[in-house]
Amino acid sequence: GAGVSQSPSNKVTEKGKDVELRCDPISGHTALYWYRQSLGQGLEFLIYFQGNSAPDKSGLPSDRFSAERTGGSVSTLTIQRTQQEDSAVYLCASSLQGTYGYTFGSGTRLTVV
Amino acid sequence: AQSVTQLDSQVPVFEEAPVELRCNYSSSVSVYLFWYVQYPNQGLQLLLKYLSGSTLVKGINGFEAEFNKSQTSFHLRKPSVHISDTAEYFCAFSGGSYIPTFGRGTSLIVHP
């Protein structure tokens, strides 16, 4: 597509439920990144994909967080047993391999109640 | 460790005044530097980037930034701001990997 698409744009979930956040990168972009943006905290790196593999998962905050990417395209970030501290905006970005041109999606605002 | 520091969390300024948003980085390798803008309820949009070459980089919307290696800085400037420039601004860098590290952001508030 023309840009990075994220869905849903907003998600309200009850504490303890699982959620899935989707990112559809720009066609042909082999690198994909997930960030978390909490109020006043800037952007926190979560995970990086090159193709379907994730060479860097160092930012995932706990084992409740996981992500996958299929077909070198769509990525899903899953949060199990959500907690209130998971409330944040989750941003996805993509880029061509070996370049520094990152394009961000509009994000998913997750609210855990 | 590599890090980015945005020295001001909030910068208020009057319309048509000049503005500078400060950014300092810490890295022992070559760096590639970026400024992004985020309008309310939107994703991040690239304003400008420094990869190599001239240390003065011009971006969109009249913004520019200067890479200063000796001061490890990449401050963002605009000679005359508009109300529409009110937004959150993020400095970021990539050094040694393709994963950008972001600062905490500076909220630019333009008053009429």
C-alpha cells in the first residue's frame, strides 16, 4: 500500500484479556519495527523484523508480549493477559532493507480497563 | 550505551518567532540523525535526516537542523513558526544498527 496501515486504530480491552495489533507495512519494505509510546515516555523500541525473522526482540517488556510476521509483510503484535500498564499507543514502522527511510503508521491506541 | 537526549520537554513560543529544539546524542559509532513530528492522534512524520555530507540539513515545513559532531548535537530550528507547527517533535538516531533510538520528545506550543 501507499503507507503503513495499523489496525485497529483504537482498542479498549478488559484487564486480563488478550489483544492482537496488526501492522501492514509498505509493499516491498523488508524491515519492520514496533514501538510503544506511553504518555511522556517517548518511543520505546519493542521488536525489529528483517523479513520474517526477528533478529532483535530485546525491547519486548515481558513474556506476555510476542510478535510475528508472515510472508515478509503483515505483522501481528500480541499481548496476553493485558495489564493496565500496557495502555499506550503502539506504533509500527517499515523501511527498505539497509536504508534509513522509516515510515510510521498512525498507531493503535490501546486502553486496558 | 547509545542514547538521545531532548533537553526541553516543552517549548512555548509566539507565532512568527524563531524556535530551536535541542537534541544531543551519545554514541561511539557513526550516527545517522533524524527529526520527526507527530501531530495529535497521528503517527510520526519525517521532517529531515542527516546521513552524510553537509552538516546543515533542510527539511519540510521550513525546518532545518545542524549536525555538530564536536558537540554531539542535532538541534532543530525554524526562523518563524506558525500555529500549525504546534506538535510533538522527536529526535532520533541510528548508530551501528538500523534500529532508530528516539528521544522523549519536545512539545512545541505556538501561541497566537
